[in-house]
Amino acid sequence: MERLEDLEAFVGVVEQGGLTAAARWLDRSVQSVSRALATLEDNLGIELVERTTRRSTPSEAGLAFYRRVKPALEEIKEARLEATDSRIAPSGLLRIGAPVLFAPVYLMPVIADFMRRYPEIDVELKLSDRFVNFEEEELDLAVRIGELPDSDLKARRLGSLRRVVFGAPGYFARHGRPRHPDDLQRHACILRTVDRHPNQWTFQINGRTRSVPVSGSFRADTMTAIYSAVTHELGLGFSPLWQIRHLVDAGQVELVLTSYELPPVPVHIVWPSGRSPLAKTRLFKEYLLEQWPQMGLE
């Protein structure tokens, strides 16, 4: 059985590029790191690091071993922190980022329950639909809807959300229902002017993603105005389902073209990877993951 200290020394050598740098990073002596690496290689029976007088680089086997060991060490580190923190009531300020429309309706009930459970934790909620810089905004974690850009952030997937076409029953009574996305060209569609391509709605048709042209006599720059226009029977709307769930449940709008929907949009919790998350951050992350199935989102 490999010792944790030996594995940490190996990871340090790989990431820091040498024994001396790894020793400085781990706050250990060079001799200690060298012995740990040699012990690990003896136990495994393979050379993990090729050493020269100037640099140490992982062998092919060492690089494969590193890719498996690194995530496991991070999990062990977090488990140790959780065990230590469980003896102390979590406290302090937790800064959370979230989308503007999503947070008040869906995230706030979770935050309120979380704060009642952990009264020593204060929460600052920062709302923005853009992918903000964590350091500039001083965020501990954030909820993000959509595909994540390449970054050094860590992420856990919460779930996914549908994007749907919807209309008022009165509109359908007068104009009929579209049966295929191409039918939208004969319907009034409410366009969101701030979208990149407001005159195109995208669907999954015959296994392929395809955009269809849409038009209408009313357009707006906010989803709130679009929902109002749809309920006043001015045309059809295109929106994430979670944003109109209350209208669907109330019978004010109905969904169409559901068999042509794009794959659901992913939702993630993200947090910085450069440091181990504090107890308050880990607790909220796990609490939100636990509560997601009860939030009625799809």
C-alpha cells in the first residue's frame, strides 16, 4: 500500500518539475522527497520520473499514473477538510454568483433554507448573466446555465434545462398549432432583440441541428416583455422552460414542437480550482446538489 506522503511527493515532482522545487512546494526536505519517490517506484516496480541533473520529467507510465492519482489526492484532501470542519460550526461570508432571472425564483428558497440550517453563515448574492471573473467579483462559487467555457474552474453538473416553443391557448384557437419547425414561417413569432440571431430559432430535426427563419410584428429586449406578449396572444415565444413554468402550470401558455427540442442546456456549480474550498462553500455546494431534484426544474 502506497503511503499518502509518497504520492504527494510524486505529484509535487511532476507539477513542479524537479525534486528541489517539489520540496519547497511541499515544505519538506529534498532528501525526504527523493526517498518518497524512490519508495513509490520500488513498490510499483516502474520508473515514474526520469531524472537528470537539471530537471525531472514523468515517464510515460508516470504521466498515466499522475492523471489517476491527482484527482484521488484532491478528493482525500477535501475529505480531510470536511472531517476537520465537522467539529466546528461553519461561519463567515459566502459569496454566490447566479443568473438574474434564475436566482430569485429557484435559488433563493435554497439559500434561505441553507441559512436557517447554518445561522453563522452570511450570504452575498451577486446576479449576472455573463460569465464573471471569480477573482474580480470575489466569488466563492456560482451557478451557471449553458456550456462552460474552457477555464481553470472546477465544476459539478446540477442538471439540465429544456428550451421550448410556447403560445397562448387563444392564439392556437385562431391560428392553429405548428406541427413542424418549418411551420413557424406561417406563424407570428415574438423575437428577442438582444439574441445573437433573433430571426432564427434552432431545433433538432431528423437527428441534426437546424435553424429555421422566424418573424413577427412584435419584438422586445427582455423575456418579461416576451412572456407578456405571448399571454396577450401576439404570437409564439421561444424560452427556457424554467422561465415560463408558472405560466404553463397556470394554463396561460401551452408547449408545442416538443419532439424537436434541442438537447437540454446543462447547469453547473463552478468554483475556483486554485484553492481548496472552505467549509461554507463545500456545504452549500452539496446542499444545492441535494436540493436540485426537489426544485421542479427541467
